[in-house]
Amino acid sequence: MRSLKKLLITGFEPFGGQDVNPSWEAVKGLPDVIGDFRQPSICGIALWRTTGDSCPGTSL
């Protein structure tokens, strides 16, 4: 049996009053194995922050 590499592909829950988030809609239908990769689909919680909040010292 071959050893599969891991690939994490994330999507996010709806936020901002929306019913769906296209990022999760695109990810949730992917197969568990893609080529030589095993990929668990994970739906993350969307927390609103600016880039500067997440990456101190950036000017974005």
C-alpha cells in the first residue's frame, strides 16, 4: 500500500449574514483522495479581522 501525502484544503462557514460561503461549497464536494494526496475537508469558522490584526507589523 502506498503512503499518501496529506493535503489540507479549507473552506469557511457563511458569515456576514450570508446563507452559504462559496469557499466551503467548492471544497466539500472534493474526493478524499486526489492523486497521491489524502485530503480531509475542513470547514473553518470565519472570524472577521483585518490583516494587520492577524499579522502584526504588516501595513495591509
